[in-house]
Amino acid sequence: TGELLPNAKISEEFILKNNIKTEEFLYIMKNKFDGRYKIGRSVNPKYRENTLQSQQPDIELVAKFKGLANDEQAWHNYFIKEHCRGEWFNLTSIQVSFMVSKCRAGEKPPPRKP
């Protein structure tokens, strides 16, 4: 399944606070209400999805990529023109598919033309 903590009972904060060794994921989530995408990192994206759903029920995990968490800022920078607030971006389905294909190949975003 690829889930780090399949039925998450332990919070990400607990894992980080207690220095539990685990690998982080890069993830993409979609807010189905407004169409925006969140690009973030987490040791447990499913748990993160659940915490966001408590604030906004229309959020769903689109994809997660083990071992690519350090690429989070590179993707934020790549999509800087689409940035709306925090880690949220106004992306098209083509842009999301592009990111997913690059991440599946373990690649960072390419330089973006101005």
C-alpha cells in the first residue's frame, strides 16, 4: 500500500517531537471546493489529510512521493506564479500531471522560463 502509518493513530507532531526516525513524503492535496492544490511534506500524508479535513472537508490526497520531501521548496518555487497563499497553488490538471510524472521519475522541477 505504501502507507507509512496506514491507520494513523500517532500524530506527525509526536513523531517529530520524539525524533522517531522515518522518511518524509512530498504530497499534493486538492481542495475540491475551490480547486486549489497544496504542495507539502509530511511523514504521514494520510494523517495530514485528515487534519486538514477537520478544517475543510473537501480536501483529498492526490499523490505522495516517498523520499522527495526535500524537493518541496523547489516545487513551490517552480509554481510561484500560481501561488495563492501558504502552500496552496492555483494549478491546472496539466500542471498537476506534470508534477506527478516528474516526481514518479524521481526528478526535480526543471528551470522555469520567465
